[in-house]
Amino acid sequence: QSLFQALLGDIERFRDLHSFTHRFCREDPRRKNIDVNSAVVMLGLLFKPTWPAHASSLCEYFSGHKQLAQRGVSHDEWMMALQFCREILPDCSNFQDDGAWPVLLDDYVEWRRAKDGNA
């Protein structure tokens, strides 16, 4: 069994790794956000093996999000992206608009549904 598979079997350890990647990708330790390019690379590495549809779509959305490119991805958004991939179906059909998701993920779902013609 690979180390990655072992981590997936222990969600607390995977969550710790996910959190660490955000800290690791900060260009300046005083900054709170990571740049979009780093986020996209890490999403691909961490999410693609288990949640390929979410990984590809989130990467596409993050890459095209102009405001996100300016401000970067916060730690809260980063951690909620993991929870999102674990809980929400790839077509976002079980996403509840009144949930406690960050605006970034609300906007992502809206974008995804429009892209898929389910808006």
C-alpha cells in the first residue's frame, strides 16, 4: 500500500497533510494566502487520485478566477475545498446553497452548474 493510500485511509492525517501544503506553498510566511498557481498544482497532486472530476474542475475554475489570482487562496478556503470534495458529488447535485461553504465554493458550484447546463 502506498503512503498516499495510507493517508487517504486516515482522514485526520490527510487533513494534516492538506493543511501543511497550504503553509508550504506560502511564498512569504507572513502571508495568509497562497497563489493560485501553487493551489492548482497542489489540488492536482492531492485530489486527482481520489476525486479526479473535482480536481480537474476546481483547477480550471481557480485558474480562470481573476479575483482569486489577485488575492490567492486562504487557509479556510483551502481546508473547505477538501471537505467539499469529500461531501459533494462531482456534478454538485447534492450541494445545498444555504450551507456554510465559503463564497469561493458557492461561486464555483454556480460556475460548474452553468458550465454543465444545470443552472
